[in-house]
Amino acid sequence: MIDRLRGRFQARDPLVLNLATALACFVFGKLATLLAIPPGFASAVQPVAGIALAAVLVLGPGVWPGILFGSCVANLGLPLQSGGTPVPFLSTALSLLLGVGMAAQAVGDG
């Protein structure tokens, strides 16, 4: 079944696949922030990990930039939500590291 789905998406433009993956990771990343214990980044459930793994399995490992971008953008506003004083460099670096970790996990498992 995955081979049939993978064949259906192989002919698509990689940019479109990455944008769709980034959008899905962003939306589910924002939903995951509602599950986090305030204040902080930790959440017991990470739906983005499942979305990212499914994207890698169905669309191939070439969607890792979309996973990285969507996860990074979804986590950029977390320091503002936690009530602390955001430090621009540190919050950006933390968001980027979370995105890299999500992409690496999905590609490594896929």
C-alpha cells in the first residue's frame, strides 16, 4: 500500500511536497503547543513526529527540509507563550534545533 502511495507522489514537484509537509508540520506543531505543560517546550505527545515519519515513508526522505522548516516555524513563538523574556538568538537557535531533531528523527526512522 505504501508503494502505491509513494508511486502516486513521485511525479509531484519536490517544492510542492516540501511546502505541503511544512504546512502539516506547522499546523500539528501549533496544536502540540496546546498539549505542552506551561511554561515550557515539553509535551508528552508529539503529533509532528508521526506526521513527519508518515511523510518520509510516503513521500521519501527528500521532504526533510519541509519537516525542518515547519517544525522550526511552529516553535518560534514558544518563548513568548511561556511568559519569559525572549532572547531572539536563543529562541531562534532552540527552534532550529527542535526542527533539526524532528527531521533527523523522521529520516532516521524512515
